[in-house]
Amino acid sequence: MARFVFKLPDIGEGISEAEIVTWHVAIGDRVEEDQQLADMMTDKATVEMESPVSGVVIELAGEAGDQVAIGAALVVIETDGAIEEVFEAETPGVQDVAETPPPPETRSPVDAGAQVVGVGEVTPSPVVELSSTASRSSPEKQQERVLASPAVRGRAADLGIDLAGVKTDSDRVRHADLDAYLRYGSAQGYTAPTAARTRPDEAVKVIGMRRRIAENMAASKRAIPHFTYVDEIDVTALEAMRGDLNANRGARPKLTLLALLIVAICRTIPDFPMLNARYDDEAGVVTRHGAVHLGMATQTDAGLMVPVIRDAQDRNVWQLANEITRLAEAARTGKASSSELSGSTLTVTSLGALGGIATTPVINRPEVAILGPNKIVERPVFRGDEIVRAKLMNLSISCDHRVVDGWDAASFVQGLKRYLETPVLLFAD
């Protein structure tokens, strides 16, 4: 027998350690060459580590959530060889993918008459013998024989009332009969429905993407003096134009508000270079970027990810719509590369139709600003002496007060407002 010590290779991103996200093997498992051993997280990507040899796993470096230094032993595998040797990969030879949650555990079907009482625990349920008479007169079957409308049946089920016990003067139970039962039914043995069941306490280890998000958000709030400015924008004309463009788009992708907002950002940002910037606070250097590499905050099953639209200023509205769809799908399916998840100079975050009146988004450090469009609502507004119906949206911006002054943030939003309220300017030279 020989022992292969598989050391964590240099993944090529200038990192000193990586986090164990998921083990795909356990001690005692037989593995084959090129079989996946573990998922290791670097920044916002997961690297799949594969076995260089076949054999039996005898040691693992730690548990999910532990950090492993580059060059440290990750897995020890016992092989059929004659000598002991250490395996060190010169290149990882693996695929970078966005963090995705592990697949749900496959369980064998539970036999009839068994009751699940906890994760991985199955205990037999007590067996109760019923007489044929009791079986025939079960509450469910009695309820089926009572005449009542679906609405009455649904209400009775919600209240926990057996329709067979409700008195009625007609051939069927009506809502009035349920009301009478609720008023006087306690004398007939009526019991109010029980409160909703509470879930047991659950300890969830914060690892992988969730830990990265927690660390980044804590560092951002700890290091950056945030301020947020909110202004109201009338998007009635913008929404009408978007509807016309979508109605005549042909084979082109459907336009969302985000694509039009990005065009407005790219047209406004040249006058406000301090907002399209990254601040290295350790070096004391602010880099004002000429190109707009726009981060697009995207909710995934693994957590919040920020794919980046490169050189957004060089794309037309239809190209932006294509890139928005492609990157969002890549992030949600775990196919976004690490290069597509880094290097943004300004970020937009939105909850879409779920959005509220206003948000105070947290800056995506080391950027210095983040924009948050909120939900569009219809409200009456004055236009001269007339009251008309308008579509209004609040636009939030959070900025790093060390780099951006309040006047600059407000002026930038006013510039966006000009384009969004007069949308023909988005397409004017």
C-alpha cells in the first residue's frame, strides 16, 4: 500500500487559502482517478478539486467551512502502489463555476406506516386497528356526505369544523350555519382551531457564498461612511416608450427598465467621474475609470452575486438587454466565470416589482456608489392645473462620503432624471 497526499494547488488567483464548501467523499470511500473530491471557494467562484489517483480516502483536511492553505494537505488517499508519494498539482485542471448549493440528498422511499421524526431518522408509527364500523364513519367520509358549496367546505376546513356536526334547516350547510355554529358551537363540543405550528430552532453554519457575502457586507459597512440620497422620477413616458419598443422588437430580447437605466447611467457618468470609481483605502488612491463596467446585483439560490456588464457605454439598448439576460442566467445556474463576477466600477441593485418605496443599498466595496431603482407605482400628480395619473419611481443612490459629496450624488441623480423623464434623449446623439 502507498499513500498519496494531495496538496491544495495554487489556483492561480494570488490567494493564500481557500474554503472547503462541500466534500463529495468521506473517509473510507473508494475513489477513482478524476473523481470529484471537494468544492473549494476562492472569491466568488467555486473550484472543483479532482482526485489524481484511485484508492481509498483515509484523511480529509477538515469540515465544510474550514480554510485550507495553498500547499497544505487536502486529502490523503491510500493506493495499491508500493511506495509513499505526495501529489502536488502544478495547475488545478478544474472548472471555475459560480457558487451553487449542493444537490438535495436523495432518500429512499419511506415505508407505509413509518413516520419521519428528524433528519435521517425514521421510526415506525403505532398501529391502530379500526373496526369496520369506525372505518365507514370516519370524519372525512362523513364530511363528504354533507351537502355544501366548495366555499363553505373550504371555510369549514380552515376553521377545523366537521360539517357533519353543523345543524342546518335546509338540505345543505351554508355560511350562515357556520356562523351560528361559531357562536353557539362550543356547547356542542366545538374547539377553536389550534395555532400554527412553530418550527424548531435550527443552527445553520455560515459557510461558502453566504459567508463571503457576510464578510463583504460587514467590511463595507465597517469601512465606508455611507450616505443615501433618494429622488422621485416620473417614468410615465419611459414606460410608454418601453412598451412601444417591445411591441415592435421582432426577434430582439424584451426590454426591461434596467437596460434603459444603464443607457442613462452611461450618458450621465462622464460628467461625474467621481462616481464611476474604486477606492483603495489602504493605498489612499481613488481610480476614476473611463469605461463603465456595470455590476448587476442578482439574487441566486446560493446568495447575492454581482455579474459585470463590461464596457456598458459601448452597447446599445438591445445589446444591453441580451447581456443582462445572459449574465443573470449564468449567475443563477452557476455557470458565471470568476472574471464575469469581478471588476465592476459601479453597481445597480433592484428588487424589481418586489421593491419598496425606497432602499438604502450597501456599497459593493471597493466601489464608491451603488444605485437602487425602486418599485413603480401609479399616483395622481399635478400637471399645471390638471390632475393626471402618472407612473412614479423612487431612485436611491448610496455613496462613499470619503470620495463623493452629497452635491455630486444629487446632481448625478438629477442628470439621470433628465434622461429618464425625457426618454427620447436616450437615443439622441
